[in-house]
Amino acid sequence: MEVIVRLPRLQDYERVSKIMDQVQQLHVEWRPDVYKPASPLITMDMFEAILKDENWYVAEADGVVVGVLELLKRHVESPAQVMKDVLFISTMAVDEKYRGKGIGHLFFEKVKRLKQEKGYDTIELQVNAKNRLAYEMYRKYGFTEKSINMELKESALG
């Protein structure tokens, strides 16, 4: 299987939408108190706006879009923090039929190249606490925990 990572094109909409819907459904299953079913998660209008920036990439395997990557650029500067430019992985999603086939690795290689080319200081991401497979994959590629988000649910307030 030959896989390339490239910028998305208008004709990629259906596949990108399907992959994003799969990921949304996982989030709904893990946390129905936070996420709700939404399909399409990305409308055609939203996708057309996405195409205007170079923040999104797709993985294409043998002519089929099998993964989606969204990157955000963040500049951190405050009296309490060291100034840095962060390349933030906002979305990394792979079609369920193609998971475990190295697509995530190709996305990480793309992100590392962009970090070097654009001069970012670090790469960061956030992972759902219920997504153990993704968490383990990120650890395998060298990510470490920076912070842990916690919540106090209404039911715990008594």
C-alpha cells in the first residue's frame, strides 16, 4: 500500500467527512455527557473554508483518502511562561479500516518536517482520556504528558 500525505482537495470532501464522523461517533460513545451525534461534522461550506488554509492534510492510500490531520499554530508569550511557537495537532484521524497500518506514523513525520521547516519550538496535542490506543501511540512516538485536564461532574457535587 502506497500512502502519501498531501493538502486536501475539494473532491476529498466525502472521505474527509466520513472519517471525521467516525471520530465524532467514538467521542460520543466515550463521553455522551460532552459530545453529541453530529453528521456531517464538517459541512461542505466548512470544508471549502478549510481548503483556503494550509492547516489540514490528508493521507491518501492507493487513491483513497484514509486519514485527516489538522494543525494549529500557537504563539505562547506571557510573564509566567517561556516564549515559544507551538505546532498543535488539533485532529489526527484515520479511517477505522486503515488503523494500525502506519498512517499515524506518516502524519507524525509530516508534522516533524513542518516543525523544522517553519521553525516551531515544539509539537503538542491533546488526547481524550478514554482513547487508550491513541494515547499509547503518542507515547510510542515520544510524546509525554504536559498537563492533565480534570473535571468535577455535577453528580459529584451532591
